[in-house]
Amino acid sequence: METNTYPAVQSGHTDWLSEDLKEKCPYLMKYTNPVRHSPRKIIGRDQEMLRLAAILSAPELCNACLIGEAGSGKTMLVQGVMAKDTGRSYLEINLAKMIADFNPVTLGNSLTQLFGEVDVFKRITDRELVLFIDEFHQIVQLSAPAVEAMKPLLADSGTRGVKVIAATTFDEFRQYILPNQPLVERFQRLNLSQPGKEMVVAILKGMAKQYGVASHQYNNSLYEMIYEYTNRYIPSSSQPRKSIRVLDAMVGWHNAAKRRLNVRLLADVIQQSEGINIAFKADAAGIKKYLDDHVYAQSYATLSISNRLHIAVADLNDKSKPMSTFLFTGSTGVGKTEMAKQLAKILFRDSTDQDDQNQSSNRHFIRFDMSEYARPESVEYFRKEISARIWARPFSVVLLDEIEKASAEVTRELLQVIDDGRLSDENGRQVVFTNCYIIITTNAGSEIYKNLEAFTNNLSNGGASAPAEASDKEKAESEGLVQYIKLIKESIITTTADNKFPPELLGRIDCIVPFQPLSEDTKMRIIGNKMDHLIYDVSKKHNKKLKMSNKIPEFIVKDNLDRDPDQGGARSAIAKFEEQVVARVARCINENPDAVEIHVGISGGMAFENKTQLKSAACIHVYAIYN
């Protein structure tokens, strides 16, 4: 039989690991391990340790249930009490091994057998036994027979000389344990809140002294920065664990590479563990150029965004709210979603490799179609979805698409996120949004954009008297932006359309970002970009050369596209390109697997080239070329 190696009990106690114990307590020997002593001094849990000691010393209800987030110090609390409790033996049940060895039905019998060996243990060793069960919720979750078997064992624990310490998180307690009131009544609950800044700093100072690096710090500033940075950039983990792990990693770098223990190393460690470059700096010009290169003909939008990002990048934003809250306004198909994706990429990329950047962008971009939350009762679903996704990815660009389609109840929920930077999920867990960029899009007031098209074109192009100097052009663009936003605000407020923007949100917006209607030239540029991507994909995926007529953009946008189908957007043009070109190219590839080239051309005259021609005679033709 497999047995554990138990050390001799310290403080003058006899060695209770006798041959008689091994023979008569086989389940205790196989499915428990001695609780290890803490590797460092336990700081700041004096009241909790006293409370746990009092529970264990109670004559009848002597079982404790420790409830706290992972990393809050539940195991260390048990170790702290054990260090002072020399009259009892502390064993931790190896729950993973028991679950692996028994099915849900037989798990109850095995626990009964294990608890039944307590009397033998006490008789042989003359010592009371404390059984520690970490992740206790697993028993409740997996095996109803095991729960029923444990209830009488827990009820009689005081008279039998065995104490039970169960440990779980707040979420698991509410979900699995709390509904079973008879089981709950067998425990005294002890909630472990996360320690504050002072306690965590004290723990880190003690660690630094133990590791021999305390002399590298003249004050507490680094320890305070570790606490603040981990709270900000690792919100899904708990104190003090996350601060302890970060300092441990920093000491590892110091020992291995002689790195100085400073804020620069702290930033590197967090970037390595979380993929977040907290030392990221960018100038407005750089951000604007990047966005201009990736989202066509939206100079007003990129100017607005780059101006606002200066505040967040300089760390001068309100720390109790999201990093920034944007309102993207404009017709459908003008690039609002693409701008949000590119913003996620530039803010949260952690690699220079293009593929890695794309992955990073996907990781940090979260989109919600607000039309899915149109019913009043959908507010609970919205709260559940947004809290779960932000908890998993706290550093994100969050796109709330077409907010005017959401119910008023959902809008009020969103107000809390913007005002307080946090939201309680269905389990009462606080989810923070202070590392998020919130983007709200709306089509409300979109009737203004047709009327503004000439106005915006004149401003963006400098008009007939365009300034020659770059500084003058920037000034004109900024002045135009102010006028543009003023008109958009008026349109949003005064619109009588059904898709009216929630007015209570308007005052919470940090920055209104206007998107202009797309010209035909811009739409053709977009189609040209789609052609380049298609050529690349055909070559990479099918090892075929794709040749395409340079008249295709004109055919799609000027000749074949319905007039003004999406109020200045490019979606209709893209849909036509996929229908007329991509689908035919795909069919040609599938039907001609051995072809080496695919040609896409246009035959017939286009109507826009000949005003006397009432109907276009042009059409797309695709054919394969063999060797």
C-alpha cells in the first residue's frame, strides 16, 4: 500500500507514525498529507487566526469554513494556527487523489472510512486531529452521497476529537455549498477579505528580508508600486498572492541576470506574465498615423482619438473610471468597428511580430451587439456577459455597437460602469473596468451625415484655399472638428427618429468621435485593399497566382453598386465584391484544382463611362489557366 512519509511531531511530541498507525489507519495514510509549515512569517492575520483557533476549540460546533478568493491566504491562515497549536495534528486531505480513485457513489464510503479511522488515530497518538479540506466545494459539486455521508461525521466531530477546516472561494460557496443549509449549519464561517496596502507592503518587506534583498530598497516605494500595479493590471487575482508572485519573479530576475529591483523590472515582469506593456508610451502623431494608415479617410476620427489618448497615456485620467469612454458616430459601414479593432491593437500589442499583434488585437477586443439586449429582462443577461468577459480580459477595448437599440434598463447598467468603473456580477464579485476603453457606437442622428458630406470634404481637403503649411492645416482641421462635433451633438439631441440616442449617456462621454461618409474614391481604395488580400490568400492557401483587372474597383463602386445603399458606408461595396468576385474566384479554384493561374476580368462597357448607355453591359468573368 502506498503511504505518506510523516515527519516526527516537533516541540517534544512523540513520533506518532508507528507501524500500528500505518496498519490500522490505511485511508489516513494514503489520502492525507501533513500540513506544511509556512515558509515565511505570517503577517496581518492575527484576528483571523484567533477566530480560527477559537472555532477549533469550541466544544461542539468546531468545524470552520474559510471563504476567500484564491490567493487571499486561506492555507497560510491554517499554517499560522497550526504553528501555535502544538496539541493537535494537522493533516490535509488529498482530495484530488480521492476523486481520482473513487466514483461519486463510492466517494461517500471512502470519506466515511477515513473519518472512521480518527478514533484509532486518537487512541494510538493521544492527539486530536484537524483535517484540512481545500477546495471543499468539489465534494459538494461531484458527489451528493459524499455530502450526505459527511453531515453526521461533521455533526459529531466535537465529541470524536476531530476538527474539520474546509476552504473555498466566495463564488463556489454561493453556488455549491450555500444551497445545502444542513451542510452549512455544520460549519462556522470565516470570511477572508483581501488585505489592504499596509499589510501587503509589510508582507513584501518580510519577503525581501528573507530573500536577502531588503538592503536594495531605502523605503517602501517599490513595495507600494507592486501593490498598486498588481491591483491595476492583475485585477482577476487576489492579494497578497499576486504581489507575492510579482516580487518573487523580480527577485528571480535579480539573482539570474543582476537586474535592479526597480519600477522598470516591475513593468517587465507584469508584461511577461500578463501580456500588458504598462510602460507603453506613444505620441499623438504616432497614434494618428497608425490609425490613418489602417482606417481610410477618417481624419476627424483619428484626430479626436489621438487627442484623448494623450490623457490616458500620460496617466492623467480618472482612476475610478474606464480609461476613456468614446462615442463613435456615423453611418453604418464607415469604419467604426475597424477603428475599434485597430485601437485595441495599438494599445495592447505586446510583440513586434505581425501574427502576434493580430492575436493580441483579438484577445483585447470585445464586441457586444446591443440589439441583443433590447428587451427589459435582458439586463441580467447583459450584466452576466459583460462582467464575465471583462473579468477574463480586464485590459480590453469594449465595443458596444448601436447603443440606441438596447433597453433603458441595460443603458442604466452601463451608466454604472462608466460612472463607477466597476460592476457586481451575479455572484457579488466586483468586476473592474478601469483598464478598459469603452467605445459606444450609434447611428442616431445619421440623417445629418448626407448634409455634412460637402462640409466635411471641404474641411478635410482644405477647400479651395487649402493652407500650404502643415501647422495651418492642423489648425484648420482642429477648428473643423469642433464645428463638426457641435453639429453632431445637436443632431443626436434633436433627432426625432426611432433610434434616439440615450440622452443620459451623452454627458458621460469623454470624447465624441465623428466618422465621415465615404467618398467613391475611398470605397474604391477599400475594394483595392480587399483585392490585395484576396491575391495573397489565393497564393498562400492554394498556391495559385491570381490576376485581377484594375477596373474592378470602378465596376463595384461606380457601375455595379446600388446608389447610396448605406448612407456613405462601404459595406454594400464589400458585399458586392464578395458576391461578384470572391465567390466566383472560390468556385473557379474548387472546379479547377490543377490550374496554376486564375484570371478575373471585366467584359462589356460600364454605364458610368458612357452617359448615353442606360444600362451597364459590364460583367465579371473568371477563368483558369493551366500549364
